[in-house]
Amino acid sequence: MEAVARTSGPAYLVTLDALGDEQVKSTTLSMLFDCVPQINEEYANRCDDEHQEVFWMAYQEIGLEDTPLGMVCMDSTETSYLSTAQSMNALLDRIRLLLSRQEEDEATG
């Protein structure tokens, strides 16, 4: 979580080539997301680690799903699924949002 909080870039650089096919390049953060664990609610309820709670909350909020194509979630309009790389970027963004909210709460609390 510290690496996520200290950076602002994506986990994966996602672009489209001339044919419209997705091209994915790894970043230094991508290795953290290559092995996103399949977390379930039972595991999350037993875990008392603050970082795991943030991860689980972000996981649930974006609706991350384990599919035969990899970990995916719906886009912001909920009309189509994001690729695995785009989904990991969405997870990263949500984790950062939750961490910043925690910091705000601690500063005002």
C-alpha cells in the first residue's frame, strides 16, 4: 500500500495500436498487481490488517471478478467489461482514493 500511496501512475500503461488492439506495458507497480489474490469475504472478515481492509473495500467497490480471461470489472458506465490491465488500474485508482479519504479522516478526526 505504501508503494501505491507514494506514486500516481497506473499499474499498466494501456494504449491501442493502429488496428485498435490493446497494447499493455508493465510499470514498476504492475508486479504488485500481477498476483492479485482471489480474496473472498470470509478471508476479509478474518483479516485485521488495515491495508487488507482497504484492498478488500476497493476490490468490492469496483466489482472485481475472477473470470477465465483474468480479473475484470465493469467500466464506469457499467456497459462493458474492462480488460485485466484496465481493471487493475481501476483497482489502483480506488485504493488511492480510499487511502486519501483515510488520511483526510485522520487529519480532521
